[in-house]
Amino acid sequence: MSHAELVSLFLALGLLVGVARALGEVASALRQPAVLGEILAGVLLGPTILGTFWPQATARLFPETGPVAFGLQAMTQVAVVLFLLVAGLEVDLSRIKRQGRMATVVSVTGMLFPFALGFAFVYAAPGLLGKPPETATFLYALFLATALSISALPVIAKILMDLHLFRTDLGMIILAAAIVNDFIGWLLFALVLGLIPGRHVEEGSFDIWTTVTATLAFAAGMLTVGRVALNQMVVRVQAHSAWPAGVLALCLSLALLCGAFAEWIGVHAIFGAFLVGVALGDSSHLRERTRLILHHFVAALFAPLFFASIGLRVNFVESFDPLLCLVVLAIACVGKILGCGGGAILAGMPSREAWALGFGMNARGAMEIILGLLAREAGLIDDRMLVALVVMALVTSMLSGPLMERMLARRKPARFVRYLRDRGFFILGSDKDPFQAIEAVAGGLSTALDSSLETLLEAIRRRDRLTGNGLAPGVRLAHARLSGISAPLVGVALCPEGFRSGGDAEKVRAVVVVLTPQDKEAQQIEILTDLARTFLDARLRRLLLACSSALEMRALLRSSQSEPQH
Amino acid sequence: MSHAELVSLFLALGLLVGVARALGEVASALRQPAVLGEILAGVLLGPTILGTFWPQATARLFPETGPVAFGLQAMTQVAVVLFLLVAGLEVDLSRIKRQGRMATVVSVTGMLFPFALGFAFVYAAPGLLGKPPETATFLYALFLATALSISALPVIAKILMDLHLFRTDLGMIILAAAIVNDFIGWLLFALVLGLIPGRHVEEGSFDIWTTVTATLAFAAGMLTVGRVALNQMVVRVQAHSAWPAGVLALCLSLALLCGAFAEWIGVHAIFGAFLVGVALGDSSHLRERTRLILHHFVAALFAPLFFASIGLRVNFVESFDPLLCLVVLAIACVGKILGCGGGAILAGMPSREAWALGFGMNARGAMEIILGLLAREAGLIDDRMLVALVVMALVTSMLSGPLMERMLARRKPARFVRYLRDRGFFILGSDKDPFQAIEAVAGGLSTALDSSLETLLEAIRRRDRLTGNGLAPGVRLAHARLSGISAPLVGVALCPEGFRSGGDAEKVRAVVVVLTPQDKEAQQIEILTDLARTFLDARLRRLLLACSSALEMRALLRSSQSEPQH
């Protein structure tokens, strides 16, 4: 590669990763799945937006052909393979067995119903569903039915964690059903790919049935012999190599090699990487830390890179067909929610939970988009259908969390850091006593209130006479419920040397003031519990007391959150 | 990319990573730097070995041109940029200031002396040093002098950690000197690259002096304003994004973008990534976990990929010139050891430590190889010189650790797991008592000994009457020193339900037997200390008691080692 090509390559990669991750965070902040923002980054940098206003820039950054194009293509192919490795690691085979009957029923009805619906619709109205004239109806029906019936395991797992449902019975059933679902979906997809005409004209390729047979044998082998062999390899590699680089390299090179194998037998490389992930994820010797390193690095670099690259390939404005999007979305939602929810009710689940499960399983995501992308590359569908699938995946993912939340009346417990005000943060000298600190903080917070500082302090004092006020060693709490506010307010005063005290045994170094709405007792309790848990952690307390701004405190608390629960 | 090209790409990447990491581990096991094995993987898979015996395979896996070639090139370019990001993160600017005078003296003499020596030698005997006739003598001398005078920061840091010298005064001075060294070396190298004729003919490139000025301004900017700005960015990103994916993406995209910028102003992209690493590494808000994720993932995927790719580019057998290798090696060693050691003695360091420092600083590594590779791509040197530089880097790295160890009489403390024998591992039923367990283990270990089982048990019993024997809750220790053995032997008997006991308060679930050579008391103490530290960790003890083989125990203990100390 020439000097100028290297500049393009690094610039393109850096922009894709940076913008994708930033928009992903914006999406998360708006309570939407991050993948929405990541795809949007590609839309922004690709032909849809940047390419319309500044075509030279898009052409320079993301050329259609040449060394940079091949380099970017190689990077995104590796990215999706590694993303599927990590998705496979999340699959827990033993969980499927434990949740037995219910998970089986839900996963079967949850697949069959949308599959049948999709299949029937294509035959009934191929034009409405955007079938290109040159594609065989059976193949198109098979593809669309498959794409409509696969749930998005990573999205579902994420939503369950966010709602603190991950380790509940309902959560286990949803997860187990989604795992079975995912797996059958990939087998179906291998079949679809195998049936696409023209995919096998290349020299050295296998015929359709060899591909399907080899795929099934590969899957069966990986999940039986391969699983045991990989477990043995993990323990051997960990016994004889530097940790964790040795076992990480094992996972990564196996994913790439099995990707090559899957590609060779005629399915896409991601299928091989996914199987390696499932087989490795089941290993009792693979340590949590190893999983997390893979998970975090892939989430930071490869996932944004891949999802942003989706947005690069299609002009989303030109190829947006509202009717097609609506039809696909409607079939997808009706099929999945009725299939899963109805199945669960038939199997004896209470109806409220059953519909919550239906909404949960309705989330589509990465899988549909990858399927759509591959199908488009293979010429099976056109750009309009790809856009419709991407829109369907995004909308169902966006709806899933809020609908489950409403159905189960579950939500995230409140955390105090969310309500910490910049104006309520003070660093004071040791000439102040804790009461003066409370006054200072209350003064800062009162600027955001209707009530006067005097009313505020009076409310705090009244409460203080009733309760103990010691939150943790060296940390004093002052709280009150006020009728004039709609959201909580939190302020902090720190004094590293310790406040002047009236003879207390332990010097007070921090004062926390919490004001909550009069009518929301649950919220007050959640915030006080969160405060106690945070400040009782001695290491964290030491770091918090050393903060010099509310911003630093926020950064510290976000980066000290516990690891994901899977 | 076509189906067949994707197969090649994934196969090539999977093989490179897997074989490189495996040979890297073999090198580590032979107490050599891992990078030696990683480069060897490329030699094995590239033109030197595989290409000689099976040229079609090499041509298919690593084609000279076409999509796969560009894909691999993009991957290795990204790999080296991310490797330099991680190397930069290891640089601790405040450390340089603290070690003040001594570090400055050592780094200046340690650079000037080999630089002057290299420069003089090229002018004295250009032919002996392999100068191609078309290269200007001044440029060649400048390049070689630079390549000879840069120490390998990552290799040195690794050796210091291995020898437990990282946090000693001597370790700090070596590290600080290596950091300064590294940094000046890169500036020099930017100058060399800027001076290479033909590099600036590409349209849109800058002239030499613009490049050098821009590089200096870029470096100065990153280390002053950039450092502060990045620190602020880290805290803001951590406050507002998912952790650690948000801050990881920040680091990675900044490395890529600054890489693009450095490439654009006319130096190599790695310089930009290195500067980002140095500036970010200095951030007080960047958390240890973030560093470790980057470090481990890069060590597992990108470092092996890049170093193996070095071996792919050159035929090491054809281009091996023993005389040139010897001359380069001799100048490098003499210049560096005398320069650093002599400088340290002049600055008042005791001579034993000063020479140890000289041997430590003598380690070359990745940097020389990268410099050599870039110089070869630019047509400044030929393959013979590249091979000589690689050989020099490897040999100096190999010598560095053992020579320092000998000079300081420092070595790693012994760990019991190294001496754990498969034949000494037993899982017993609860019908056995701890004494029978000791007999069983001693019986297993005695097969490796001259002395009879009876002598062994007698020695253990004699010792047992003297000491307490309780190692940790539920773990009993039996140890003896024997005259007939040259290395320690360790055996373990586990009984998950607990051994039948003679009325002890706590059930014994594990018996550890340790036999050490009669004349090595220090070793015995180290092993017993290590055993105590290991088994007193309640979480680790629980996992150890659940092991079902010596292999599993080894795997568990290696993957539970504490994180690197930096």
C-alpha cells in the first residue's frame, strides 16, 4: 500500500470506530440499543449522508475497489467473525437443558409461527414483499421466513441484564429459548445459502447437499467431540502458556480457522466462529476474565466497525420503501409475539409473563442484519429489502425493553450518581463543620428549586433529628423529602483533611445531601441504598473522597460498576 | 472478496496467530523472549521454510498481490499501530522526572556512544556494514546509528518484571532511561525517514523539513496540550459512556486517527499511535482494567500477527550473512553496554549495578525490527541488513535477562506448581486418613527417587514431629529435605468429602507433600511460602480442592497469577 492509501485506511478505520461508538453511546443514553447508533454512523459517513453532500470524501475514505477497499473489507470480515465468536461464548448449553419443557415449547412455537407466517406471505404476495423477479419463490420464502424467525440473542441478553431479569426463572426461559432459536436459525441459514444458485460455480466449491451435510456434521461434531476436545485444549493451554494471552490466542485463532473451514465447506465463516464460541463458552476451564477481555475488546473495536460498515453499503434514503418496511415489521412482530406468547400460555405460563416473554423474544438485531447482508451479497434480495430488514431489526429491538418493562412493571433501580448536580458539589476547608457543609450544599442545590434555602434546611433538620445520619465511616448523610420537586437532587461536600468536628470519634470527610420528591418513597429508598452500598466499599470510598469535581465522581462511578452478569 | 479469497484470508490469519503464539510460548518455556518464537512462526510459514518445500501453499496463503495480499497488509498495519499504542501506554512520564540525573546521564551516554560508534563504523567500512551502493553514506550512517542506539522498552519492562526488579530503584532508572531513549530514537527515525530520497515524490506529500517540523510540533503538542486534553476526554468519556467499551474505543480510534495524521505529515503511522499511548498512559483517570484489556488483547492477536508477518517478508536463509550479523551484533553490544554502564559508573553508581544496567539496556527488540522493516520498504537497506538487525535484536534480548540475573544474583522465587508431579496426584475416598494419604503420595513420588518409600516416610515423620503441619484450613502439609534429589518434588492428595480423621476440629480435605534437596534451604522456604500464600486464598483453595488432575491444578494456578505489575 502506498503512503496515501495508508492515510485513507487509518482515517477510515479511526472514523468508523470513533463515530460508531459515539453514536452508540448517544443511542444508549436515549435508552435505545447501541447497535442503532453504530449503524447510523455508517449511514452518516457513507453514501446516504456524507456521500450526498461531499462525494469526494466518501470516495477517498471508502473507495469501491483497490487496496484500501480490500483492506477495509478484510477488517470488517474479521470483525464480524470475532463478533460471532463472542456471541457464541454467551450461549450456555447447560441452561437449555435445565429449563427443559417451557424453553422448548416457546422456542419451537416462537420459530414455527413467524416462519410459517413469513413463508405463507411470500407465496401469497411476492410483490408486496419485494421479491426480485429473478429469485425463485421457494428460496425467497425460505430466506424471509428464516430472517423473521430468529431472535437476537445478544440484544435479548442485554435487555434482560438491564431489567435485572437475567437470573430469574423467566429470564432463563427467554434466554434458553433464544439460544435454541439462534442455533436453528443459523442451520436454516446455512441451508438457504447452500441453495442460492450461483454460489457454487466457483472452482473447488462443493454442491448444495455436500455443503448441508458437511455443515450439519461440523455442527454436530463441534457440539459433541469438539466441545470436549476444546475444553481439554483450554486446560492444557492454560497450564503451559502465559495467561491470558495464550488462551485468548487459542480462542481467536480457532475462530479464524473454523471460519475458514466453514467458508470452505460452503457456508459463511461466521457460522464456524459461532460454533467455536458455543463450544468454548461451555468449557468449565475458560475463565470469566478471558471472556470479558474478548467481550470488551470486541465491543469496543470490532462490533462498531462491522455495524458501521453496514450503513456504508446501502443508500438508506434512496432504498427506503415505507410500505415494505411496514409489512416486514408487522409480520415479524405478529409472528413472534403471538408464537412465543401463545406457546407459553399453552404450556401453562401466566398470561402477563407470557406476553412479556413474547415482547422479549421479539427483539431482532445483529443476526437479521448479517443474514440480510449476506443474502444481498449473494444477490438473493435487493437493497430495499435489506433496508426493510435493518429497520425491522432496529424497531423490534427498540420496542422490546420498554414493552417488557411495562408488562412486568420492572425497571432499573435509581442510582444516586444520575442525580448528582454540578452546582451541589463543593470542596471545603477544614475550618468548616459538617453543618456548615450541609448549608453550603443545600445552598447550591436550592438554585434548582422553588423553595427557599431556609425551608430546605428546616426539612433536613427535621429529618436529621429522626435518623442516625452515619452513612459510612467518615461520611455523613443529610436527606429530606420535598413536595416542590419532581426528580431527586444530590449534592456532595468533601473535605480531604476532615471537617472541624464537635468531638466525634471519626473525622467526617464527606457530607452527602439527598433531596427526593415527597410522594416517591421507593425512589428515596433506592437512592439511599445505592449510596450506602457505594460508600461502604472502602476502596471506592477512598477514591470518591479524592475526586475534585462532580464530573470526576460520575466517571469514577460508571467505571467502577460491576461487570456484566453473564 | 470471493469465496476462495475469504478462505485464504481467514486461514492465513488463523495460522499466523496460532502458530506465532504457540512458538512464542515455546520460546518463553525455554526462557527466551516470546517475540523470538513469533518471528520464527513467520519464518516457518513464509518463503524461508514452507515456501521452499511447498511453494503453492505459501503462494495461496500469502499471495504477493491481489485482495488477500491487501487484506493481510491492512491487518498487519493495524496490528503494529495498536502494538505501538500499547507500548506507549507503558511509558510513565512522571517516572522520568523522578529519576532525574542518573536516568538522564545513562540515557544520554547510552544513546550517544552506540550512535557515534555506529556512525563512525559506517564511514570507516561501508562495505563491511552492507551499505548498498545507491544509498548515501550519511543517510545510511544515520539510520544504522539510530537502529543501534534504541533500547527495546517493552522487552526491558518485561525482563524487569520477570526478575522482580520493576519497582526497585535500579529498575526505575533503567526504565526511565529506556523511555527517553525510545522517544529520542523515534524522533531520529522520523528524521531518517524524512531524508530518504523518493519518499516525497508522491503527490500531496510534504518536503523533508515540513515533515520534521510538523513531527516535532506534533510530539510537543501531544505531550503538553494533548496530554491534558486527552486526560479530560478520558474522564468525560468514562462519565458518559458504557465502561470499558467507551474508553477502549476512544483509545483505539485516537490511535488510528493520530496514526493517519502521522502518516499524512510524512512519518510512519506507528509514531502517532505511540504518542497517543504516551499521552493516554499518563492520564490519571485511565483505569488499570482498561490498560490490561488493551494489553492482553494486543498481546494475543495483534502482536503475534505483526511479528509473524516479519518472518513472511524475507527469506532468512538466503539473506543470512554471518559476518554482517556478527559485526552489527558486536557494535550494538559494545556501544550500548559501555555507553550505559560507563555512564552510570561516571554518575556514581556501584560498578556491579552499573554493568547490570548496561546489560539490561542492551536489549533490543520490536523497535529495531520495525525500523529495519520500514527502512527496507523505503529501499534504504537490503534484505541482508534486515536479517542482521533482526538477529541482533533477538540475540541482545536473549542475553539481557540471564546476564542481569547473574550480575545481580537475582532470580525468580520458586513456585511449587513447577515441581508438581502427575504421579504424585491422587484423589482418595473418605475411608482413608491423612497419614494414608501421605503414604500414597510419597509412594507416587518415590518412583522418581533413588531412596525407598520407607526412607522417605521416615524423613517426613521426623520432620512432622517438629512442625505444626497445618498449611491452611483443611490443608495438611508434609515436608522433608532429602539428600538424594537435585530438584524439589511436590505431590497432592485430595479428598473432596474430607479424610477420615482422628477427631480434628476441621476436616482435612487436602494433603500436600513437599520434598526438597537437603542442601537448598532457600528453595524449601520459597516453596513453602508459595504454598501457604496459595492455599490461604480462600477462593483459590476452594477451586484447587475441586481439581481432578495435576494438569488442571497447573492450569488453574497459571491463570490465577496476579496481573503484571505495571
